[in-house]
Amino acid sequence: ARLDKVEMNFCSLQETYCFFLNAYQCMYIHYYLKTVKSQQTDGDEHASLLSNIKSLMWKKKTNKVFFYSIGGLHFTLEELKHGVLRGNRKKPGAILRTLGGYDDRSQFITEENYDPRILFV
């Protein structure tokens, strides 16, 4: 609830980049724990860690409904990863970029700070 009230206008590019990197990592852990808990409540209490990780990696459509509201704008995991952290580069196999040119979230794209090591996120 507090992320919704964050104002990023006063942050430098580097601070904005670090903020969104930390937000992505927290969001991914939150999503993972939420998914594991929902799988275990469905009667699969003995699900191994490996099977949970594999299910997260191969289910591409499930994170579309999971989003955080940051500064009044909604971000999914894919939008944070490919749109903000990777400088709105096309994700592998995509024809279009994640965030359009007229998208309000494109103000957070930090192409100057783009670091190829983010590919390991």
C-alpha cells in the first residue's frame, strides 16, 4: 500500500534504477511465496522446491494478474524486468517492446543506466 504513494520525481536515475531493481526482487519473492502457498493448499503438501521453481519458470501467463502499484502505476514482473530494468528492450521472441511510447510508466525507463548484467535477474 505504501508503494502506491512513492514519488520518484526527486530521485536520480541511479536511485530510480536501484529502487526498481529492489522492487522487482521483492515482487518476485512475494509472487513465488504466494504461488507455493497456493499450490500447497491445493493438497500438494509434498511438492518439492524444484517442481515449484520449474512451474514458475514455465508458466508465462500467470504473472500478468500479479502486479504492484508503484507511484499510482501498475507494474507486472515482466513490465519491471523488460520495460524498466532492461531499458524497454524487446524480450526474447517478442515483436513489440513491453512499454509503449505513450505509456505513463515509460518515464521510469533508464536506458542510460542499462547494465547487461541485469540479464541474470
